[in-house]
Amino acid sequence: MNDLVIMKNKQAVTSSLRVADTFGKQHKDVLEAINTKISTAENSALLENMFVEGQYTASNGKSNPMYYMNRDGFAFIVMGFTGHKADNFKLQYIKAFNEMEDQVKFQVPSTLPEALRLAADQAEKISVLQPKADYTDSMLANKGLETISMIAKNYGYSTREFNKLLHGLGIQYKQGKTWLLYAKYQDEGYTHVEPYEYTNSNGIKQVRNTMKWTQAGQKFLYDFLKSKGIMPLVEQPS
């Protein structure tokens, strides 16, 4: 029973011959059941990827037809087999398919083209995941305060546009010339207000408060905006 499922063309399959033997059926009856299914016009397109024709050599030396079938093809054919013994065999097949498919997942490439294809696939997966990692890693690595202008730039907004966005989302409001968090966010440690010295149009030095975002605040903005479908530039589809 150890060869219920085999590997063929890098896919876990069984054969009509093996199914007939396991379930105590005549092989010709299993072949007839498969041919009937395949020949049904409405099903042919769906079934063509489940079954592949093959040959086996009988005890008399004659070459006879058979079918290889994947997990879906097997399930489609044996679903009508009933009885306690049949159920036991089905469970054994399911276990065999699972074990074989697990082997495929961790199969080491045996040729250079396969190795190159695997490396390319892995590189593609990494390239998809890397932008998010780059953004969140750099954000979490910054233990200091961040200006809203820098955060806005990461999202492709001007400072004015981004402040208006956060206001529209109910995160902050403007008091005089300073943006402040609404009460529900004030005590979460998201921001820090500090004095900012500047020179006005008359050349006079003045001081006003400015709000900067902590690491926790940047993480809050990232999660909140993501929930609204607003992503940093590096995570937006190209």
C-alpha cells in the first residue's frame, strides 16, 4: 500500500490500475467510468487536467491503456465508491496524496534550469514583500520624532494635503497655527509638541509650537491609513 500515490512530472498522481486493485474493481470498469466522464461534453474541459492517458504491460506482454489521475481526478472517480472498506481506502489515499505533495514542496532542484527557476521564483516573492519590510523596518528603527512633512512625503502628499487628510479622518485639528490631536488620541503617546523658532516676513524671530510624531504615532498612522486603503508610496502597486 506504500505506492498508492507516485510522483510523475512533478505532480502527485495515482493510476486507474492502482485504484482498481485497491478498491477491488475490474480495471476495465474503472477505465469505462473515466472515459464516460471525459466524453461528457459539459465536463470535458474541466476534466482534461485531471486525467492523462498512459500504458502498462500486462502479464501476457501486451501493452494496455490506463490513466494517471491527480488528486482531483481520483476524488471525482471514487466519490461513488461506498462502504466501510472503501472509506478506509479513501482515507489512505488522502494521506498518501498529502505526504507526496509535502515532499514536492521541499524537493531540491536536480538540474541547473530548475535551480535557476527556483531562485527566480524566490527573488520575485522577496521583491513583493520587501517594500513593506523596508518601510516598516525603517519606521520602527527610528526611535526619535518625525515631522509631518517627512511622513507626508512617504505617502506622496504635500504637508498641507496630508494635514488636511488627517483632519478629515478625525485624527487632528488646528488650533491657531498648530495641529493637535483630537481628545481620543491625545494621551496615547502618538505625538510630542515642542517649540519651534522661526523668522517671520518682517525678519523678527518668533516661537510657535509644532507637533511631531513618535514611533508609536507613526505606527498608528500606518495602521489607520492602511485600514482606509491609503498606503506609503513603496507599498503602492507600480
